[in-house]
Amino acid sequence: MLDHIFLSVSNIDCSVEFYRKALAPLGITDRLDYDGRDGPPGHPDLKGFGANGRMVFWLKQGSVEGRAVHVGFVASGSAAVDAAYAAAMAAGATDNGPPGARLHYDPRYYAANVLDPDGYSLEFVHKSWQR
């Protein structure tokens, strides 16, 4: 199980605004700013996202490698996938696969794919067999 991930972005303010909008339909609405000076030497400043007081997704200003990263976000159902896709597109994402069943994986795998402002691949996914 993953506990957290850091993602380098080219424009921290733009990315915070994008993810704030795109992740809200998934219930990922908690936000936290972490001052790197509070950590060990060289620790970056971070902008965190999570839910229920748990921060799992962190942004940091830095070098971007675009499609080098793919992040899948759990959705509670197909309506949440649709809403996250719509919110991401409205916030400036690039379509990388509209909402629908991903039959090549499983008929119960429902997802939507976008590219964020830095070109990172994001997937909003509901797998009905997983809780």
C-alpha cells in the first residue's frame, strides 16, 4: 500500500488550483501546506491533498517529466468518475480517454483519463469489486 506520493510540477499555484478542482468530486478536499524548513535539510515545500485528515498526494515545485508518471485516483462510483473527469476538463486538463468501461481490464472497471497541466497522466477509476 502506498502512503503518499510527491509530484514535481512546473507551476505550483496553477497545479494547486487544478488539483483542488479536479479532486473535489472524489472527496479529496483536505489541503495542507508544508514548509520544507520544518523538515530535514533540503526538504521541499509541499502542497498536500487528502481526505479525512490524511494527506496522501503532495505537489512540489520542480522539474517535470510529463508522461513519466501515471496516478490513479479511487472514485466511489461511475458518477464520481464522470464528475472528476468533468471537473478536470473544466480546470484545463487534456482528454486522454473519456469516462467509460475499460473492457481490456475488466467489464467492471470504469474510468476516465486526463493529462494534467504538466502532462502527467491521471486516471479517475472505480472498480466495483474493490472496496
